[in-house]
Amino acid sequence: MGKRSNFAREGNDYYRTFDDRAAMALLPHVEKGATFLEPCAGAGDLVDNLERNTTLECLGASDVDPQPRTDSMKKPILQRSALDIWNTQADYIITNPPWSRGQLHSLIFHFKNIQTTWLLFDANWIFTQQSTQWLKYCSDIVACGRLRWIPDTDHDGKDDAAWYRFQRKPVKQTIFHPRIKQEE
């Protein structure tokens, strides 16, 4: 799923967020006991990691093409476009959205107007010209490093990832939170 490979991209940019390093990087930056909505849930891996490793609670998970859950006891993933969400009772929207720029930018614009949003995508985005119009709504960037996206492999991705916190109103400054080495 990177710039330096010749592998075909997965449909709908579906890359599972099963690497719990993503959830662990976000933990220090969300309130304990907060609720969230996951609108690009895939098979629910990010939901599972956030609920297992935190006191966060997912109030709803959906995806344009939900994937089968590995455990029938887990909450179902509803079939729904993220752009069909217009309000939420949750404290946050937290998701790993498609990284394709057209889709990503549409989702940033849409989500930031609904609720404070944490999006996980490539860290290099902040250094591109196209990020300029969106960075004014980005209050925090949390570095994650290289995450594993392909199940049953020993290899992490070739690109660093980061969490970006977007909000409705422009911010005075964006705070960068460097990567904290996690215990193995």
C-alpha cells in the first residue's frame, strides 16, 4: 500500500488496522471512557484494538463494504458509506480512512464538520502541497511509525503512519507528538 511497490492496491483501499501499535499510539491523546464512531471499519480490527486496549467504547461501526467478522460475538459492521453519516452522539470519529487523496480529503471535510475526528494515514501527507488547506483544521499529529497492514507477514509497511486530529474550526497551531517507543 505504498509508493515504492508494484503491488495492486486493495479495492476501496481496504487495509486492515490489526496492528495494535496504531491503537496504542492514539491512547494518550483521547479521554478515558470516551465513545467513538468507526465509519471505515472494514472487519472491525481498529474497533477491537481500541476497545481491548482502552476504556473507549465504539457506539457504531460501518463500512461501504464491511468484511466478515472473525468472531460472531463481536459487534456487527453495518454497510453504509461514511459520507452518509451526518451526526453522532459519540465523542469522536476514529478511523483508518482510504488513503487515496480524493477520498481522504472528502472524508476530512465531511468528518470535521460532524465531530472531532482522528484519522490514521500516511505521515508524509503533511509535507505535500495538497495538505495545506486541511492542516488549518488539524490540531494534533501523533506519529505511529511503520505499521503492519498485510496479515500473515513479518514485514511492516514502507511508509510511516500518523494519527491526525481534525476539528470544525481552524486551529492556531498544530501540535506534533513524536513516536513513543512501545514495549515489545
